[in-house]
Amino acid sequence: MNSLMGHGPHMSGGQNKQTPFQTPSLPTASLRQNPPGMMAPGQGGQMMPSSGGKRKEIYKYDAPFTLYAMSWSNRPDKKYRLALGSFIEEYSNKVQIIQLTDEENGEFKVKGSFDHPYPTTKILWIPDTKGVCPDLLATSGDYLRIWKVSENSGEVKLESLLNNNKNSDFCAPLTSFDWNELDPNLVGTSSIDTTCTIWGLETGQAIGRIDNNSVTGMVRTQLIAHDKEVFDIAFSRAGGGRDIFASVGADGSVRMFDLRHLEHSTIIYEDAQQQPLLRLCWNKQDPNYLATMATDGLEVIILDVRVPCTPVATLKNHTACVNGIAWAPHSSCHICSAADDQQALIWDIQQMPRPIDDPILAYRADGEINQVQWAAGQPDWIAICYNQSMEILRV
């Protein structure tokens, strides 16, 4: 179901699940042991429940609607908090903010909820790992919206609706966006109208110091990024982490831009069959590498910007179309992919450029997984969405 917005997968679970299999030795501060229900590829068979008294390896939340967009909160004082977007094929949709409040019993509580026009194509919390910024949340759909979560009541208020096409009665839906981790005043959006727009969020003060001031936005730049629809955009940590971003689109190309030199771009990769590329994800520790995937593609393509046009690795073990990719926030050589084949796979790519034949871990779900996110602030946890359920898996 590799579409810009897919339906969810299904996963077994909610119980303590662990296998006796141990992973190969990995770099320090990297993957420790099999996540819940994660098995060595080829191990198949039953997953062994852990004995009593051990910490849980899976926590599950069932939403009242089909889920698609999902984002981990980055604040250190808001552990196990996520935002979830509904996928309802009508105008009225929802965003829920949930938090795991009882680790012993695996209980998630809804901390906030608000209506959203159309399904959210993406949700992101402000990239604030120190907890010094306002508690902001952004969503994309028909427009880019910035929301603020009240510190006390948990009430969510719309701070800003950012529309750069005010001369028309029609909007060009946004397929995705990214929030710059180094400079949270910068947000980049991608659209079906072939453009990418870089917004500067204005608060009257630096965004890291505002308290009650409302957030407004100004278009820093808008550029025609591709020949067809643009499906994703992501800032790179290269060059200081502020100015370089890349995009993918229906023309089958990955293009890299520099805000300081927008008169030209670099084509990093073009799909041989000109298949649309749906997603783009930069390595969190080594900005030379990024991953992408094609419409209905069974593979994850790893690119090295120093060697344009030729994939440095291709991860091929999925048997149905890949829907999501997420790099480990704390390791340059681990990436997780999720697909319609009901699997979430974790790969170790440190052997590149030698072929990466198999993943090191696999999670078998009961249905199609359409979303995967690796928590930046809690790198031991990966979240997946399927149907009306969200699960977080300990890595």
C-alpha cells in the first residue's frame, strides 16, 4: 500500500514478548537486545513470552480511528509522549496526544485531542531536546499549521496557519514537511504543486525564549524543486545543519539544495524506471548518507552524497512495498524499515559498500505497517502504526 497516505498494519501483541536470540555485537550506545517480538531473520516460529517480573518490551495503544501520521515528542520532561493523526477519508479528522503514564500496566492516556481538516500527511513536535522552547506541534495537510500545547491544562490551541498561496481560492496540498533541528525557526514544506517552501517562524523574539507570544510565519523562499509533485523534504545536518535540505518527488529524483545558493541544485539520484520517490530520510549521525524509497518499491535505497547517482546499498528483504524508514538517532549504521509485508526490519549497514544481505532484527506484525518512527530522545524505542493501533517497541 505504498501511497502517500496508507492505511495501517496490524501487530500482535501488547504482552511481554522476548526471544532468547541475542543480536550480534554492536557499537556502544547502539542496539542492545531484540525488541519485543523481534527475531533474528530466518528464526521464524513462536515468540517466547518473557518471564514474570521483567520490564515490558511492547506497549500498545488502540485509537478510535485508523492511524497514519505519528511523531515522538522531543522534550526530556515528556517521556513516552506521541502525537497521532487519523486517516479518515473525509474532511473531519483528528490528532491525539497520548502518553504512556503507567509502564507497569502499559497504560496510555490521552493528554489532548483536536480536530484537523483532512488527514495529516505529517506531524512533528518542535525539535527541542532541552525543553526550553514552547511546547509546539506542527501538522501538514491542506496547509502547515503550528499548534501550542498548554503546559498546565494540556489544551491544544492553533497558533498559526501558514498559507503561501493567498491569491488563490485553492490550495496545493502539502505532502510533507521538516522542522530544522539546529534552527527551529525554520520549517520546510513540500507540495504537489512542484514547489518547496522554507518558512521562517516569527515570534517577536527567538523561538527558544518565547512564552505566550503567538507564532507567525513568513515565507523565506519558495522554489520549484522538481518537474512534478514533491513528496518529501528533509534538512541535512551537513554544513552546520541549517542551510542544506533535500527533496524527492514524482519525477523519481533526489535533489539537494543549499539556502545560501538556491540558483542551482544537485541531483543526487534518479530512479532508473523514473518511479516516483515517496520518502527521504537523512542519517542522523553521518550527513553523507540518506535513504529513500520508491512507489510500490520493495527496497530501501541508501545514497552517499559524495557519490551521486549510484546507491551505495540497497536493502532488499521486504516482500511488499516499503512504507516507512527511520534512521537510528544515536548510531550512524542502523536504520529501520517498515512495509506492507507486516515487517519492521532493523539493518546494520556498517559493511558498506559490501552488500547488506539481511537485517539484524525483524518484527513480524499481524498486518501492514504503514509508519515507523525512532524516538530521538529515547533511542531505545521505535514506534509503529497499523490500522487503529500504535505500538512502541523496545530496541
